[in-house]
Amino acid sequence: MTKYLHSMIRVSDPDATVAFFELIGLSEVRRFDSEKGRFTLIFLAAPGEEGVAEVELTYNWPPEDGEPEAYSGGRNFGHLAYRVENIYETCQRLADAGHIIHRPPRDGHMAFVKSPDGISVELLQEGRLEPAEPWASMENVGNW
């Protein structure tokens, strides 16, 4: 039997990434620091999804004598997807915190935004909302 556990994404700023996912409704459920391996693992989940469907943030500590790792394009990672209670309110929280809504929820159902490290996150409305302004008139920004 196969059971989904989590998806892992590498991050360059754990605090910024945790704050981003908190805007969507996820919370940190556990954290593990490895002094020997020089990394931190942070697991996030939506309420009630702990141990069922989690995101693992992997932060590789900078070398003692060098620069931290930089990630572009999420190493070709596709996207994470989350169902939200109100896509307009979720997108507004993200926009108010300075995140770009790359694919606005024009249809009241789907939007895309990127994490601080460029990981594409799809937001899907629980049920359907009627198209509403200002979202219905917004154009796409960049790619997702």
C-alpha cells in the first residue's frame, strides 16, 4: 500500500517561507535541526492534515566559509496545491503581505502565487464563488 506523506521544497529563508504558508492557512507542525548535516527540516500542514498531507521545507545551512545556496525556478518543481475556504480573502492576505498574485482568481475558483523561493502554489476555491472585482479584471503577471 502506498500512502502520501509530504512534498519537499528547498528554501533560502525559512522564516519568510513559513510566513508565506501561514497566509494560506498552514501551520508549522514540527521542526528538526541537524547540526552534523547542517540543515533544518520544517514540516507544515493545514489544520487536521498533520501527518496526512504535509510540506517539508528544507533549509540547507550556508557553508561556514561560503555563500548560502540560491534556488531558481524551484529546481523545476511543478507546484503545490491547496483548497481554501475563500480564495478572494486568501489572495488579498497574500497581496497585502507583498506577494504577487501571478494568476488572479478571475473565475472565483483558481489562482497561482509563488513562495519566496519561486515555488508555484495553486489555490483552489472550496466550491465556487462568483467572479468578483478587482480579481475578475486582473491580468496574469509573469509565469506560474
